[in-house]
Amino acid sequence: MASIFNKRGILYIGYYVTDVYGKKKHIQHSLKMKDTRENRKIAKLVQREKELELMKPHQNILVHTMNLRAAFKIFLKAKKDTAKNTKINYNSSFNYLTKVVADKTLIKDVTSKDLLNVIEYMREIGGLSENSISSYTKDLKTFWNWMIKENLVIKNVVERVKQEAKPIITIPEEDFRIIIHELYKKNLDQYRIIKFLKLTGFRVGEALYLNWEDIDFRQNRILLRNIKMKREDEFPLYLELRNFLNKFKQSNGKIFPYKDSKSLRFWRRLMKKLEMKYTLHNIRKTFATRLVNKNVSVFDAMKLLRHKNVSTTMKYYTYADLQRLGDEANKVFSEDDFIEKDFENKRSSKQLKIVSWVKPHN
């Protein structure tokens, strides 16, 4: 496994290692000792230690020679089962990284200052929003965390940019009626997918992957593959939803005849026609807000929305509570408006009386 040999009168240790590409490579190191009987005894101890080290599992070799490009290729192979869109985001974040740091830079030489320069590049040159920068830095942080796990680096040099809080935009019921009515007249498939999203609050990807085999009419439940969290969830097949699905008159295959979210471009066209600015994801936010407004408990809402963290669900309760407080404040301060209107009415009445007493000119 390891050997001691003489090279120009100096003792060397040599051994074979398997690099991250699966190739064997011979490594030689000078022990910086002359080839004497005493030094040979010391070299034997060094040899034994090296052999024990090489026998350790998951030992990563040649880390000091690996550059960013090589590490990222291995990272993508390790993430081969990741969703397609996530892989696209990984590549985009890496492209921004290599706009500032050369892809042949050794990973051990990349510093936190380099990553701050990458963020500045995204902001100033790339013109990205803070939320986009937050998303890309999250992907870079994932890349560095993977390298730490693989013992390629010892420290994560990526600082995550905090995401700006997005306002919760919901679709008022009157607007939804207009949308549903318009789709029902025009295209039954389009009507069905939008009405289904309204009744379930499913993410678009979850709805598009659904098959009739995922609907359990006996147990009154829907089994859905959570694409975002890579898990399977259950959703109740409540009466209104069950009656809606029964109208489809199908029993196998995909529920909705759309390949992916790009196939739902009709939504943008419809929004333009109706002069509205809602997104498909606003339907899910509307579903969540309606649950909250009907006093559904936090735990039940979290289960229905299939949120991983309760803090995500709590955003809707905070939003609803703020609206409620606004309504209460309105009840209090609307009296001021009544007083002002009463004063205006009295002043107008007084002016009319003055005008009526003015004698007309001959």
C-alpha cells in the first residue's frame, strides 16, 4: 500500500490513491531524511501511519488540486435525481460565480470576499432583484455544503442574501367568478385545471402530475407527489371536490392534459384580456387565505397546504390578522368621517339659507 525508497540519497514515501474521478495516481513525498539505518526505522513508522490513513473509509484524496469546474461537475452528478428546474438554477448560480471567479480556480483558494464580489456582480451588472440573488446564493450555499460533506473544503464561504418579504396577493371572489365564467365558455380543460387549483390550493406541478389512479374515491383521499419536497402527501377528497371530479367522466391516465407549466400560457393571455395581474400561484395563496378567514386552525391549514414549516403558514394568519385589525380601526375612525360629513352638510345648508335671503338685483 505504501513503500519507502531512496532517491538521490534521500528517503521518500510512495503510495497509490484513487482520486475523485476513480483513477489511481501514484503520490511521492520526501521525508527529508538521509537514507541511514536509524532513519529507515523512523520511515517504517511513517509508512505504517500512512497505510492506516489510507485504510480509512471515505478518504478524499487530491482535494488540493481540484478546481471549481471539476467540483461542480461531480456535484451535479451527485444531484442527478434533483428536479430539472433546480438543476437549471444550480447551473445559473454557477455561471454567475464563474463570471467573477475563474472556473479553474482551486476550490480551496475561493474566499468569502470572492463570493461577496459575486453578489455585487449579480446586483450591479446582472441587474438581479434581491429575491433572485437570494435564490442563487442559496444554490451556491448548497454547493459549498455538499463540498464540506465530501471533505473537499472545510468552510462555507457563501453568505446567504436575505429574501425580501413578498406581499400576499389574493384573488377576490368577484374576480374569480369572472375568470371561471370566461374559461367555462371558452375551453373546458382550462376551466377544469383552474377550478381544481381553486378547490385544492395545489401547486401547479402537483396538479399536472396527478393521475386518476392517485384519486382514492373509497377512502376519500388524493395521493400527490410533492415535487418541491420530494415526498408523497395525502389530501382529503371532500364532497365539493369529489362532485367536481366526478363530472370529468374519466377513470385512468392523467387528470389534466398538460405536459408542464409552460402549457398553461393561456392564463397570461386571459389576464391580459381581463386586464388583471394575477399569477397561477396567487390561486394557492387565495386558497390559504380563505382557510384562515374561515378560522381553520394553524395545524389544519398547515396540513392542507402541506407546508414543511409552520412559519410559512403563519404568514397568512399574520396577514389576515392585520386585515382584521384594519377593519376594527376603520370602525373606530369612520366616526370622524361621519362628523366631517355632518359638518359639511350643515355648512352647505347654512349657505343655502343665506343665498335664499339675498334679494335679487333689478
